[in-house]
Amino acid sequence: MIKTKNPQASHEHEHEHEHDEPQDAPPPAPLSGEPLGEEPAGPHRCGFITLLGAPNVGKSTLLNRLIGERIAITSARPQTTRNRIPGVLTRPNSQLILIDTPGLHDGKSALNRYMDIVAHEAVGDSDLIALIVEAGVGPDMQVGVSQITLRALETLRAHEKRVFLIINKIDRLPREHLLPIMDAYKDSYPFEQVVPISGLKGDGVEGLLRALSAALPEGPALYPEDHITDLPERFFAAEIVREKLFRRLDQEVPYSTAVTIDTWRDLGERGTTIEATIHVERDSQKGIVIGKGGAQLKEIGTQARQHLERLLNTRVHLRLFVRVEPRWTRSERAMKKLGYEERR
Ligand SMILES: Nc1nc2c(ncn2[C@@H]2O[C@H](COP(=O)(O)OP(=O)(O)OP(=O)(O)O)[C@@H](O)[C@H]2O)c(=O)[nH]1
Ligand SMILES: [Mg+2]
């Protein structure tokens, strides 16, 4: 299980690998390690908050920012997240169980349907929805409400969900552009609050956190203080390899990849040996993942290993294999084999 690290150790590590960290990674200092600001006195609060929204609006970046650890993979490509990813943040007077979800979209493959189901199921489980939208989309920074968001709002209305509208990426536009965006959304739902933020830079995030905490139902913490997530280390190892694939490969190739962990050996002081397989849909994609003389695969392996060493806080020996699972994104059976299985 992944738990909060010793802040000192994690800081040193971060420094050591400073230059490996991709440009868009959230900064190391976790919010939970900074002064938390004022929390209203009163009863302890605890609840589930689902982060929902179109692909690429910044849900996973925000989850990581709130938790203070890079547990959810992120990339500049839409449809990076494929699973429900819980992250727990414990504050002095509240515990927030945040759920990252795949971006809502209407793709028709079995994998697309799976992702859509995962996102919708997470809605049912939550006390609050954080609906995330981008401030200004496309080259002219359009402010309209997307069809995807409108459809999500219909579902939320049917379930009478309490919704925070989070306008993300405000670092990309001048402040005076915010008002028209808020205006565009104003009649689309009785939002509990509308909060502009930059998940990447951190603007407005502490305020958001306070508002979310205050809106949760009263109740005791459900997890111990140092608990961050329920998912096993193996899941995160596979996700980290997938993140590198999403960041390094072009066009359709990342969407045809899945990663499974084949062996995991703990060698004590000598670290951990992990063998993983990258599954692609076609022979040609296998060639692309491996690259000329194996260069691409080697680079993916190096980046994933460094990221894993930071997460696991130990030396990692990572061996990657590539194999073809023909048209797996179209077959529920093949998907199940690769770990994409419905919960219910
Ligand atoms: N400028 C800016 N970019 C952001 C911000 N938040 C996220 N991004 C970028 O937007 C891209 C998508 O971020 P993700 O967090 O992966 O988005 P997501 O909503 O989880 O995407 P899916 O998992 O594909 O649905 C990445 O390149 C992020 O760096 C922000 O506040 N400002
Ligand atoms: Mg995501």
C-alpha cells in the first residue's frame, strides 16, 4: 500500500531526480505538508468526492495536487485515465476521499464503454461531485458548455447530486475572461459553488480544499491518517509504465497499449525486481514501442524505473516486454485479461 512518505526523505529524493521530472508534474510540496490554513471549527467531516469531467480537463493533475503525491498518471493526451483512482487526504478536522475517474466521452470501443461505466459508477458512490471544466478551450479559448458536460449534468440532475463546478486552467487566460465562462455555466445547474483554480500551478486550490471539506457530511475518518490509496503498488507500477507510453508515443499508439505486471520480487536491501508486459494491438505498434535498435523501449523503461524508485522509495530493476494482443480494445474478454474488469 502507498502511504504518506517521510516529508524529508521524499524531498531529498525529489531533488535528486529533479531533471527527470516531466514539465507538467505537480510540484513536490504536498498541500498536506504545508500550513493548512484556517479550518472552520466544528464537527469532524468525512466523505467521498468524485472528480468528473471531459477528457484532459485536468482531473488527475488536481487529484495529485490535492493529495500531494503523483498517484494518478497524467499526460497532455485525452483519455489517459482508465480506472477509478481513490486518493485520501486527511486534514485536522476532515478526511476527503477523492475519486479520480476516466474522462467522459462517447467512444464506441469496448474500452471506451468500460471507461464510461467506471466514471458513472463513481458518481453513485459520492457525497459530492467536483465537475471540472477547462477555462477556455481551443485556440480561441471558447467559453461554451460542451455537449459532454451538458450530458453529465443531466445525469447529475437525475441523481440530485450536489455539484461544485471547478473551472480549471485559469493560468492560461487573463482574469477578465473568467466572468464570461462563469456566465456560460450559470443556468446549467444549481451548483453549490463555482471555484476557479489552476490545478497545475496551485492557484485557488487551498480555498477549494477548504470549501470541499466544509461541504462534506459529518462523520469520523474512514482511513488511518497516513493512508493515501486502496490500490496496490502493482497497479501504480503498471500505470507509471503506461504514463511514459502516453507521454512518448504519438497518434493512436498509446490508446492501443495496456500494461500488466508479470512478476514482482522484493529483494530487501537490493531493491525490487519488476517484470512487466506492454500489450499492443498490432505488429506495427510493437515495432514503434520498441523503436530503432530498442531505443524507445529503453527510454520508456528508464523513465518508468526512475519514477517507480521515487514512488516505492527503493531501487527498482524493471524489465519490459512487448507483445501483441490483437484488437484487445474491442474485446471485453481480452480487456479482462489485461485488468480492465467491471466492478459489478
Ligand atoms: N495550463 C494548465 N494545464 C493543466 C492544468 N491542469 C492540468 N493541465 C494539463 O492538462 C493536461 C491533462 O491533464 P490531466 O490531469 O491528465 O487531465 P485528465 O482530466 O485527468 O485527463 P483524462 O484522464 O484523459 O480524462 C496535462 O498536460 C496537464 O498538465 C492547469 O491548471 N493549467
Ligand atoms: Mg486523468
